[in-house]
Amino acid sequence: MSAQPEITQRDLRNRSKEIMDAVESGRSFTVTRDGHEIGELIPLRRRRRFVSRAEFVAMSRNAAHVDIDAFRADQEAALDQEPRDPYEQ
């Protein structure tokens, strides 16, 4: 049994505006035909393009502290200073 409400193909045809408005608002549906599940109507993910400074601060509040000097030292240690021939092994 599916977790989302089932609608028949006929319901989708007859109540398409109402159903599509519900999908737009975040609801999902399983579409059936002759009692068999044939598909799902799910809302598209909308990518956020902007995060406000206040929201970023709130999300970052619980982030682990980064020691910038240790981070740079790790980068320097991992950096290959001399170019090498990859076939020279």
C-alpha cells in the first residue's frame, strides 16, 4: 500500500486543476488505472539560489570550528611541490 493518496486516471482527467494545484502546493499522488498503480504525481524540487546572511548564520551556528592555520598546513602538506612523471614508479 502506498503512503500517498491514490487517484484514478478518471479523477486526474476530471479534477486536473484541483489535483495539479495540490501537487504545486507540495502534495504527491499515486495514479491508478483499473485498480493498478501506474504512476506518481510529485512536485518538482525547486532549487534555492539565495540564502540570506541571517539564515546562513543560523545554519552555521552548530558547525564545527575550523582552525584556519591547521587547515592551511594540511593543504601545504598535501600539495605536491614538484611535478612528477606519472609513469616514473
